[in-house]
Amino acid sequence: MSDSIVYKADCRHFRGDIPCRPHKQEGVHCADCPHYDPTDRNILIIKLGAIGDVIRTTPLLQRLRKEYPGARIWWLTQSPEVLPSTVDIKLRFDMASVISLLAVNFDVVINLDKDREACAILDRLEASVKKGFTIRNGICAPIDADAEHKFLTGIFDDLNKKNTRHYVEEMFEICGYDWQGEEYILEAEEEFDLEAAAKRLGLLLDTNKPIIGLNTGCGGRWTSRLWPEEHWRRLARELIDHGMQPLFLGGAQEHEKNDRMARKSGGLYLGHFPLKTFIALMNKCDVIVSAVTMAMHIAIGLHKPLVLFNNIFNPKEFELYGRGEILEPSKECTCFFQPTCQRDDYRCMDHLEVDRVLEAVNRWAEMKGSGAPA
């Protein structure tokens, strides 16, 4: 039987260990399959980091597909669930995945993380071209001049403060490319029924009003970025008075706070959800208000107008693609890249005024309602 059966291991759909999708769906064999899509090289992206950092690296996929249309693209990450379908092989970072990668001869490996383990993996892999960061004597190091800028701004705060390149631009530079406006790629795979969810909780929802997502968290470590609860509550009340529907957003860590703020302000809170459901919920919002968090990157990926709070980062780092604005406190923040506030006399985030946030939300809600391009 093996003499008469043809298989094409270079096809993008071919798995080897199990039947490919075209065969399972249509029963076709490789010899006469209309879905045959030959690949001519293997490219690996290593971006282990946080979910938001993975999402904001996805613009690279557009350039790689343009430069290497026949490539089979692999991606090693701690968050494969947010990778788009344009990634051929999604690998969760674990020992099994690393062992598998060691058996592949890659044409290009791109490591965009400076973590020791990511750099060590790149160092050990076989590849014709390596870009990004490697390891030398146990310490992260740039592979070539293309990675030096991002390397230096990561180790010297004064250079970081002076940096004028946004993160996506820097990722492209590491790979030897010029950024040409490529967008995030984020696929909202689920639908969220807002009315049904509100009804289950006995809450009233007017879907004719603009829905303003209020993402109130920023992770347990980075408390320097937190906006005061009383500010969130007042913003929610003001939004209601202006004919909008505030919707509190967050994860398990923000559950009690969001529930409390919703009850005290009259805003809506539907609970916390798994990641893909959370993305679907955010996709129902007309405008998002958020600090620098995963939700910020989801909003950008979903092409949502974004009012972004920033205090401890260089604002030039963020590319909003013309669909939002960055608001900073009216009192200076002196805690650059500090997870907790270092001042005794005031917290800068107390001085990011509610009225300014309300004005920004109104601007973007009106723009979206008018159909004007964001």
C-alpha cells in the first residue's frame, strides 16, 4: 500500500502525527488535494512574555508573510491562545516544545525577549539567520546592530526616557525592517451576548447607548498605575449622566472592586471571564478606558477607540493607530518604570482628573457614533 500512497510533508496543512484538516473534512489525499499549499522554509518567533506583549508583536506576521509567503511560521510563547490563525505552529513554552524545536533546522529564528531562557533557546537552535537577543556568558546580548537600540533602552532609564520609537517600530527594527503601519492581529473568536448576560444578573442594559468599557486594573505588581476608586465611580456616574453605559472590566483580581464600584455608581459589571470571552466582551464596547495593561493591547487589536492612562512609561512607546489618546497626570510622575509609587507627598494618579477623562471619552464616542474614521 505504501508504494501507491503519496504524502506531501511540505504542505502547510500536513501534520504527520494525525490527519490534516482537509482530509478530515473532505477525505482528500495529498496526490490530488486542491488545498495543497507548499512551504519552503521554517521561521520561528520567540516571544514568551505577557499576553499584551505577545499581542503587540503580531504586526510582524504581516511583514513576514509578505517577505516569505511560502514560510511555515512557528511561535513559542506562554500565551498561544492569543496567536492568530496566520501562525502555522503554536507552541506553549514548556520542555516538550523546546525539545521539539531542537530537532528543526530553521531558516530564520527571531527572539524578541531578553529573558535568559529565551536567549538560551535561540543560542541552541540551528538557524541560517538569527535576529534579536542571544546569551553570552549567561547574560542577554544583542545579536547584531539591529537589536542594539532596544537592548540599550532596556538597561538605561535615561535612554528609555529619550526614546522616540514606539514598541512595534522597535520590534520591526530588531528584525531589520521598517514599520509601515502594520496593525495588531487579534481574532475575536467568540460572541458575547450582553443583553443575556445582564438579564441573568437582573441588570438593566440599554444597547442604544454607547458602551464605555472601564478597565480598572493593572496587575498586582504595578500599583503605581492604579487610578483611585472614587475617580472610577465618579467617571461612571458622569458617563451615565451623559447618556452612556459604563461597563466595568477586569479579571479575578478586580472582581470585588468592580462589583463594589458598579453598585455604588450605577455602572454595569457582568463579572470576570476566561481570556477569549473577555476579548469578546471588550469587542462589544464602543470606547475603552484603561491603564497600560493587557486590556490596552486587546483594545488596539480590536480597533477600539482607546483613552489610555499613562504615568510611569515613556508615552512614545505606545502606538494607538490614530484611534485614541494618552492622558497623563497633571502633577509630574517621578517614578519612571517603578511598580509602586515612590513619593510621600502625593500620588500622581490622584491628579489625573475625571473631567479630562470624561472629555476624552466624549470625543471618541462622538467620533465613533458619527461614523468618522478613528
